Amino acid sequence: MEYRLELIPLPVADVDRAKAFYADRLGFAVDLDYSPDESFRVVQLTPPGSACSIALGTVVGTPPGSVQGLHLVVDDIHAARAELVGKGVDVAEVEALGAPGKPTVSYAAFTDPDGNGWTLQQLPR
């Protein structure tokens, strides 16, 4: 039996603002924007190279900004950070964490317009 994590619901206050942030600033592909009526809308977006997508809209009952600790794993954290900063995303400086004798893992945090927390992560090669 396989269990694949392929969709993470993400609570946002303004779907259009969030869609623009994820598509235009982060470069996520818009897979779906569906609204059969005014009471329901879902937008599904996928990060480049990812098998897992996010779903924005009236699909979750948690407050906007309440999801924290989502990781985007990259091969070159400095290049990824520079790309996002160049698109207007406020990304923290890269932090390298490690212990003596252990490989270093690097992180750089940012949030979406609602405060949902993301981290760029570079694992040891």
C-alpha cells in the first residue's frame, strides 16, 4: 500500500491575494480554480518540481495564517532565496544548523500574506 501526500489545505483570508502570491511570486503552477457558486471556491497550486500541491479557499475550517512549518526543499538555498527576494518575497537570511560530526542543514523562513509559515530547506548532498 502506498500513501502519498499530495494536497495540503491552506487557510487564507483572501483567495485572490493568496493565488497571486503563490503563482506570481513563488512560481507555483495553478492547477485548478473552481467556484460553482459564491459560497465555495478552491484554488489548487503546485510548486515547481513537487508532487504535492496546496489548496486555497473555503476548504478548511482553520483560521488564516494558522499553518506553520511547511518546507520547500531546494538544491541551492542561496539561489532559491535570491530568486524569491527578487520577486518581492521577504525571506529571512539563511541559517545553517548542524552538530559536530553531523551534516549541515540550511533554512530560510518566510510567510505568505496571511502569515502561514514556510521554510526553504537545503539538505546535505
